[in-house]
Amino acid sequence: YLKSFFFPFSVICRSLANSNYGIRRKSPLQNLHLVSRSMHHPYHPSLKLQRRPLRMSIQQFSSLNRLPLRRTKLLNVKYGYQSYRNFWLARLASRLLKIRYLILGSAVGGGYTAKKTYDQWKDMMPDLDEYKWIIPDFIWELDEHIDFEKLIKALPDADDLAKLLPDFDKIGESFTSLKGIFSPGTPGETAFRATDQSYDSDKQYKKGLLGELILLQQQIQQHEEEARRAAGQYNTGSYQQKRKVSDKEKIDQLQEELLRTQLKYQRMLERLEKENKELRKLVLQRDDKGIHQRKLKKSLIDMYSEVLDILSDYDASYNTQDHLPRVVVVGDQSAGKTSVLEMIAQARIFPRGSGEMMTRSPVKVTLSEGPHHVALFKDSSREFDLTKEEDLAALRNEIEIRMRNSVKEGCTVSTETISLSVKGPGLQRMVLVDLPGVISTVTSGMAPDTKETIFSISKAYMQNPNAIILCIQDGSVDAERSIVTDLVSQMDPQGKRTIFVLTKVDLAEKNVTSPSRIQQIIEGKLFPMKALGYFAVVTGKGNSSESIESIKEYEEEFFQNSKLLKTCMLKAHQVTTKNLSLAVSDCFWKMVRESVEQQADAFKATRFNLETEWKNNYPRLRELDRNELFEKAKNEILDEVISLTQVTPKHWEEILQKTLWERVSTHVIENIYLPAAQTMNSGTFNTTVDIKLKQWTDKQLPNKAVEVAWETLQEEFSRFMTEQKGKEHDDIFDKLKQAVKEESIKRHKWNERAEDSLRVIQHNALEDRSISDKQQWDAAIHFMEETLQSRLKDTESVIEDMVGPDWKKRWMYWIGRSKEQNIRNETKNELEKLIKCNEEHAAYLANDEVTTVRKNLEARGITVDPCMIKDTWHQIYRRYFLKTALNHCNLCRRGFYYYQRHFVDSELECNDIVLFWRIQRMLAITANTLRQQLTNTEVRRLEKNVKEVLEDFAEDNEKKVKLLTGKRVQLAEDLKKVREIQEKLEAFIEALHQEK
């Protein structure tokens, strides 16, 4: 049948192949598809030899990436008698027939994809039903005012819309280009991947803290717009009557949400500032360690000033004193010390007052030459431009504030040094120290010891054998009233390092009747003190608003016209502050060159002594100063806090459950179980229990549970903080850890909402009475027995204290009973008889029973107070009740079967077992809830508090000195300071030699 079917078809194809139809080339038979060969020769013997199982690699094409079919070059299989045929027309017809499948598949696939995309887009849309109130009411009423049917009729017809549709022929032509774009390795894919990468990078960028800030800022803007829109709609007159009362509440909610978002935004900004501060610290530390090899060349005077700053903070010990040179400016109060120093610094940098004390602490001023006239403090990076009056006023105000802050309560002056650097063109390089003015009398408002304190400060600076004393004397007052000259002559009797300066010479020339008196002062003949040189200067006309330039001009003009120079009473090199500053600078550097190497050798010897002492006392410990020890302790504390988060949930729950039961067991036994057990039947028992449990849950239980959780967290935190780590434990950190622990616990506050949620959980747990299996029943019996046995043991101990030791202890330990114990013992025996007579006796004695017991005891000659009878009865009955309850527990071990049948047809009632099961289950659920709150919230908040406390302590040097003490710390601090001083001195000496 197949042969008869294929034979006519083969004949037709052969005839078509033999006719050219305009085609010049014949395609050979071996180029045909294998299927066509099987159609022509189904019984050819060679086909059976080459026939293989169907294993074709078919290239699949979708409706979007269909390309024109290429000619497939197959293996040339030759058959002996097969002639050449050409079936291009048949292939063309078969491919044309496949176009309909392409179009049909594209239509179906495109429709399905569009529907799926629409459904996904629809699911992604948020539910806006809750935000209907944002849209004004008139929007919903548009259908009443607008005729939508007319609008629909006005729309264009289907023919007009068809003209607006795109040309699908052009879309079909673009399929090939789309295939090239979406094929792997093409530029289109690269572009899409680049877009995806940029999108991923944006997502990564937004995941950080800065991204959160951007999102928060956008939320704030949205909340502000919504609040303004809602407020504007609320205030408009046309819709004010239509708005409901809830609109105002919604506006308030929006404003509250806006405030919360702004607060969150502010907290994140503060967090960013802290992180920026930490990053700057890390960068500075790396610079100090030499990671960035950028060394700025410091001037010689700046290097020397750094050494003096370190020495001012160094506590002199081991007989190594600060003998480095500096210029000490001393003088009587209002003698013009500050004015002379300002003339040398060429700027009005110090605060001024009319007759009152302005210099309340030593001020070290380092003068150096520089391109700009600026000033800055040692501990600040702000530069004050001394050419601007605003910066000058700010600098004077800052100096005054620092002086007042350095003065302790109840004092007038301070010993703390304020370090200031002044740079400018033409300034002489030197270090000057302005001291408080010497006074003769303590006035009102001053501390009683002000005069002695000023003297001690002045002597401390002047007793340095290498210090240059700049003695300032007021020329407008009588020389006999001077105090400072006697003090200077005591410190430097030979005058080898003293420079005398006479101020206000213009006033002295006018007021002094004999000009020769000024000459005697300048020549050193009037005072008993001696000096290297004598100078006369003019520091202004007494007006505080004068500029330095005007004072210089006035000084030069005065000395040019002064009779003192014209008559040769004064020499030219002894006048003007310019000559004074040159002389002081020369003397200062001469003293530096003579003494600095000697000081370096002294500190070198001190360093050797300190290192030797450290090796002898602490041979196995590193030389860690106070800051390094604090960092080490900080890391240990943070590790211990992290270990707190690694406590297992089982451990938390066991501790919480045990502690909570210890705290509430007395209330459960005394106020719930015992009163309910006195009832007559099970219904009354359950009712009493439910009422008392409800009252307990509403008032006391949640608060007790939170207190237990907070105390448990404190105990665990204290245990980790105080736990010794074996040989690695360093007791030098104990005081610091204790302070951090106390401060962190003080700052920590438990979440206030915890009690409300806990109350609901506990109430639901206590309402459940359904015991599911025998295991839970046995666990409740065991829990009840343990509780009753502990209470029975405590009761027997109390009874033993009341009645005294029994006959065994009296016989073995030779101890007896007291008189009161004998009376209580007789009372106990009488009351036990009463219980034996009536085993179902109530918990309280009746008055006639008390009278009967008292009369029976009086008949035996024992006088008993009724109150004693009642107290004894309470303990006796308590012991009897607990023993009875324990026996009842043993009976209830087989009562689970009756419990499941609700104790029907059974004389055994085990409602007390159910009560203790409810209590036990409530304890377990409460412990689990508290554990979740501890691990998820409170431990993290405590860790945050610890970090904040450590940051605060790190910035408080006084706190670190107080908490990290001992000989080891002080020795390491001294060793660090001495090394630093020696290294800086050696660097300064090397630079000094290079300058020579």
C-alpha cells in the first residue's frame, strides 16, 4: 500500500526536477533531507545498514527569535543507482505552510504573556482602600456633576482607533533585530547587563546608612506634603462643613508620624557624625604609626614648645625637674605685664579689666615667625586671624572662659597652664609665660589664700635655674610700693637671668619731679635687685581700644621727643618694646643652647632608671600606659557583653522560671492555695482559685515577672563582668569594670510595654485547665510535692525553734529548753490532741476552744496567753495541713484516668493538682516570653548602653585616672612621658645644631 502511494508522488517530483523552470543548477539527491530519501526508497537495502535510532539535534525557535531557515549541510551519502533530484519547490511549500503556525503561536503566546504581566502588575498594586480619606469628597461625587455617557460618545470610532494602531508588518520585520539583541554575547545583552549592574550597584548603595538617610528624607518630604495638603483641605471654607471629626485626628496622626520620622532622621545623623569621628581617629592613628609617610617640617620654636607642653603635664619624680628655659613674665597687679606681652606678640590677645584681676592662671605663649598673623590653642584646631577684630574679640573671650573654667570652686587663681601659639611676620621666636599679678592685699570676693597661691605659682616658675625672669615695674607709681622686686631678688639674687622693664614711662616723666629718679631705676641703683638689662617702654595711653600700630607710633614719637633720651639719661638700646623683644629673644636662645643638652642627658638617665624598675617589678608584662590599658579593658568588656548574647535559651528559661517561682511561691501558697483548700467542695475550690488568680494576674504578677527578668539580666551581666579568666585575669581592670557595669545598669530602662503584653499571656495560660497526657499530670504532682515538702520543712523548723530541741538533741548535745519553750511545748501537745479529736478541724480556733486549752493548761499550773495559743495553733495546723496534702498527692498519682472523666463516679478529687499544673505552665510560658524579650531586645540595648558608657569614659581623663590606678599604671605613665620628652629633646637638639 505504501509503495503504491509513494510511487505517483515520486514520479511527479522527478518530472518537476527534470524541468528547469528558470533554474540553472540542479541540486543533487544527496543534498535532500533523509526523510525524503526514505520516502523514495523505503526498501533499499543500503538504508537498513545505515539506519540508526532517531537522535536529532533540533534547534528550537520561539515566536520572537525565529530566523530564516538556513541550508543544513548533511553528510554526503551516496547510493549506487540514485539519480540527482531537486525538491526546492516542495521545501518552499512546506515552509510557507509553517508561517501560519508561527503567527498563531505568536498570538497565543503574546496574549498569555500580556495577561500574566497584567496579573502581576495588578497584584503589585497596594490596597488603597484605607487611604480613601486622602482624596477629597468631591472626587467621589464627580459622577453626579459630569455626564460620562456624553464623554464616551465623544470618543473616536473603532476605524479611527485602528489608524492609530502601529504597523504590525514593521513589527514583524524587527523580530530579526530583536533576536540579535537578546542572543548571548551580543552588544544588546552587554548593554542590558551593564544596566543591571548599575541597578545592583544603586541597590547596594541604598542598602547602607546613607541610603537609609535618603529614604528617610524622602519620607519626611512626603509626610510634610500630606500634612500640608490635609491641613489646607481642612482649613478651606467650602469643605469645612463637610469634613468629619476624624479628619482632624488623621491630621494629628500625620503630624505625629512626621515628628517620629524626623527624630529617627536626627538620630541617624548623630550616628553618622560619630562614625565620622571614629574614622578620623583611625586616620590620625595610622598617621602616627607611620603608614602615611607625610611629615611636615616643624619650626624650631614649635618643637621646643611641644616639649614644654609635655613637661607641664609631667609629674616630676625621680628628682628630674623641668629646667628648660622659658621667659617668665612677673609683676605687680596692673603693672602692665599683659600690655608688654601684647606688644611683643603685636596683637591685643588678652582680656582686659579696669583694676580687677584678669590673669587668673598661667598663660604660655609661643611666638614664632610665619606668613600670617594667627593664633591657636594647643588643644584646638581653630585659627584666630589676628588682623580681624572679630577674631580678636573671640580669642579674648575664649581665653577668659578657659581661665574661669580652670579655677576650682572656692579659689581665685589656678595652677593649670593655658597654652597658646602666636605666629606672624616679624615676631621674635621665644616662649613666654604670663603669670597672675602679685598682690599685697586680698580684697573682697577673693579666696583667703589668693596671695599665697600667687606667690607659690610665681616662685615655682622662677626657681627654674634656666628661666628668664622678665620683671615688670610700673613707672607711674612709687618704686617703694613694688612687691615683685623683692620676690625676684630672692629667686635671682645675682641677676644673671633677670631683665627689668619699666612701663608707663610717659606717665612717669610727667609725674616724677626728678627725672634722675628714672635714670636710677634704669641703671639698677634704686632697687636692691640686679638684672642683665634694663628697659623702658610705653604701652599706650591707657585706652583699651587702641591698636598695636597706634601704640608703636606713640611710643616712637614719645621717645624721639623725650628729655630722657635727649639728656642721655636713657640709652637708645634701652627703650621701645622692639628692642626689648630682640634682647629677650637673644637671651632666651642663648640659655636654650647652654642648657638643653644637659636636660636631655638628665631625662635619658631617668628613662634608664624607670625601665630598670619596670623590668625588676613586672618582667612579664608589657609597658601599657593608662590609655592603652583602657583600650584593653574596653575590648574585654565588649567581649563579655557579646558572650552574654551567647547564653543558651534553656539556661535563660531555667533561671527565670526558678527565680520567678521563688519570688511568687509564698503568695501562691498562702493567699491562693491555702484559702481555697479550706472550702467544702470542688466547685467552691475552683471558683476561689479563679478569682484569686485573676486578681493576682491583674495587679502583681506581670510586675513581679519583669522585676525578676531585669534582676536576672543584671546578675548574668555581673557574673560575666566579675568572672575571673584564670591566669589571664588582670585585677587592675576590676574597678573600671565595676564602674561600667553600674553605669550601664543605671542607664538601662526596661521596655514599659512588656507588662501589658505579659499580662495577657499569663492570663491566658492560667485559664487553661486541660492536661493533655499522663506525663504532664505526673510533672504537676512532682512540682506540688516539692513545693509542699519545702514548706513543711520550713514549718517544722519554726516549730522546733518555738518548742526547743527534742529529747534526742537534749541527750546528745546536753542542751535544754527555756521556760518559754516549755510553755509552748505544753501548748503544742494540747493543740495536737485537739486535732486528733477532729481531723477536719477548721484553720482557725474558736474562742471557746482557746478558752478550753487555756484552762487545761492552767489546771497543770501553766499560765498561757491566748495570743501564744493562736500563734502555736497556726504552725501546728499548718504542719498538719501540709502532711495531709502530701498524702493526697500520693493518692492522686492514679487520678489522671478520673480527671479525664471529670471525676464522675469517683470519690477522688484532684483539683489541687490541676491548680499546680496551671501555675507550672504559667511559669514556663512566662519564662519563655521573658527569655525572648531578653535575647531579642534587652541584651542588645544593654550592649548599646555599655558602648556609650565606654565612649564617655574614654573622653573623661579624670574618670580614667580614678578608675585605673596603682604603681604599675603610674610607672608606665612616667616611662611613656619620659621617653616622649627625651625623643622630642633629641629631635630639637638635632634641629638646633642644623640651624647653627
